[in-house]
Amino acid sequence: MTVDQLIVLLKKEMSSDAQSLYISSELHKALFDITDEVVPFDWVSWDEGREAITGRDFSKLTRYEHLQLFVALIRNDCFCEGALSSALGSGLLLDIAQSMQQLEQPSN
């Protein structure tokens, strides 16, 4: 799964009428696939990630840290049902993916 493919899927999910109720299995699989390289980390205590999400400023994060944000949001959903759906509905998942996409663009 590439970031471009993830963005297309996120936009599709956001336009879905059922979006507010659940995250599709297709999106779950895509998020797990794209974050496959992330090694376990203490996402609960990761202050930089929390600050980036709160301020919606991902500009200082590396590609790997963007992936860690996705992992943190997935893990949070295990403890707070609906957190991932909320992140989708608010555009947070798309914002992270688009920021990650900008990192992958060749600079002029």
C-alpha cells in the first residue's frame, strides 16, 4: 500500500454514508499494511506525537514518525472505541497521509 493509495481510500471512506459508524475492513487492512515496518514503541507516552496531533502540525515529523502516528491512533482505538472513526471523520487520518505524501515528493 502506497501513501497515494491510502489517500484515495481515505477520501472514499470519508465520503461514505456509513463512515461515521465504523472503519471498513479495507481501511483497517490498509493502515496495518502501511504501518507494518513500525517496531513496537510506547505510544501512550509519545509526547511529540500527541503534540503533533493536537496542533495538526506534522511538518517536523519524519516519514517513520508519520507511520507511528497511524499506529498510535490504531492502538488508541483498541482502548477508546470510535477513536479511529473520529480521526477519519475529522480529517486527521487524511491530514497525516497528505503530510506524509509531501515528504515523499521530490523537492524542487
